Amino acid sequence: MKIRPLHDRVVVRRKEEEAKSAGGIVLPGAAKEKPNQGEVVAVGEGKLLDNGDVRALSVKVGDTVVFGRYADSNTLKVDGEELIIMSESDIYGVLEG
């Protein structure tokens, strides 16, 4: 199954974090903080402007993005994989290099 986000929405697959703390302590699942980075897997057509024009999104499929801690309120499972749907404005930046 595929998902096609509408307008300025972006679908992101969260990157997995290490299961160890900086000091080398193994963290149980409940103690781990969810990562705030992910890979863009789908993008909408663009933001609909007041004048009726559509502005293309600044991110594209394959980009690694950084997003806010609470941007994952809209999660869903597609083929057993947890994905996040968020507005482009919830994305803080694109990691390059």
C-alpha cells in the first residue's frame, strides 16, 4: 500500500536511534527518547496559496530532515512500518552532506 499526502503534507520514516546512552549504558525501549530525524518517503503537491497558486515544497523524497519533538502526533502504520505525516512547516531543516 502507498500513501500520497495532500497539499503541504510530508510523510517521514523516523530514523532509529542507538540503544545506548553517551556513557555506554544500554537503554530499555521505554527510556529511549524518540529521534527527531527521519527520511522523507512522500510529499504532497505543494502549499495552496490564497491567490490559488500552488507553491512547491522545499523537501523531496529521500531528504533526511530534522523535525520538532511533537511533530509525530499523526502517526500511522503502512505495511507494518510506522510513518509520520506532518506539515512542511513542522520540519526545521534538511541535513546535507
